[in-house]
Amino acid sequence: LKSNPSNNEEKEAQTQLTKSDELQRLHSQALSAYQQEDYGAAISLLDEILAVCVWDAELRELRAECYIKEGEPSKAISDLKAAAKLKNDNTEAFYKISRIYYQLGDHELSLSEVRECLKLDQDHKQCFSLYKQVKKLNKQIESAEEFIREGRYEDAISKYESVMKTEPEVPVYSTRAKERICHCLSKNQQATEAIKLCSEVLQLEPTNVNALKDRAEAYLLEDMYEE
């Protein structure tokens, strides 16, 4: 502006400069809140900055980290997906999205996101290791479901037992596996075992509709009509 002064533009420039100073101050506060593990405060500050700096991938990644710490994975996914689009070759964002989906029990979406990471870098160690794990689990679940459709309940039970061995660390998979094994036992007229396993699932998830229905079927086999 010094080479071509104009009052209106000068006011605009001053306003923008003041705003940028303000945003830098908010940024420092956000980083400080994050380091002090005050993730709620960090999110509020980052919300203010991202309302202006919409296209900043790194700020979105930082807010995603805060959302993960605050137990809000779906909001973290939305920020990470934006970051993956905003920054070229953002393998880290795809890896994180895939991990979150995996932890939530959505193995199919996890698999498709980790494949995106490997398209960008086929030698990415973390993505390759996660890919192998998710692919194995995905295959076991698919073949177990195929056995159930064919009425091969013993084979399905054995497959779901393998699922629990493949992923013992993430509770959602063993709960799902038990729910499906209970279904197979009930269909296979093994009422006592079905009741026991469905009750285990219902202790963890009292409103699990599938487990309630399968346990009801098993009670019918045992003439336990009240139950």
C-alpha cells in the first residue's frame, strides 16, 4: 500500500493485520491448552481460528487430536477427512481415519481408508501393518456371515472364534462375535449355550436387539415362556 496509498484500502489492511495478530494469539493459546491437556479449551480456540482460516490442514489435524482425546471420534474423522483433501499425500490423516474406524468396529470403512494411504505410499509401515490386520479380520467376518447365510452354523461359530483371537484388544469385535455366535447356537437348537452367551452380550449391551431376540428364541426352545 505504501507505493499506492488509498484510505479505504489502508483501513482494510489495518483491520486484516489486527485480525492476523489476534489469530496468532489464539493459536498460541490453543497450543498451550493442548499441551496442558485442556482439550475442551483447545477446541473452542481452534473453532475461532478455523472460522477464518478454513483451509488450514494442520489446525484441523490438531483439532482432530483434541476430539479423539475428548472421546468424539466422528468429529475427529470429519476434520481428518478435510485435512486429507487439503494437504497432498496426507498419509497420516488416512492412517488416523482408518484407525478410528477400526476402534469403532467399522472394519469395512477402516479397510477402504487404509487402502487410500497405501495408494499414496505403498511402503508406509504403519498403514501396511494396519492393512494386514484389518484385511484378515474383514475376511474372517465375511466368511462367517457367508456360513450363516448357508445355515452352516458350526463353521460360522468356529470363524467367529477366530475373529476373537485375531483382535483381542478392541472389545467391540469380541462383543459382535459373541452376539453372532449366540445367534448360531440359537439357530442350531443349542439353547443352554445360546442363553449363556447372549446373557454375556446383554450384560455389556443391555439394549442389544439381536441378542435379546436370539435369547428369546433360545428360551422358547427350553419352554421358558415367561423369560
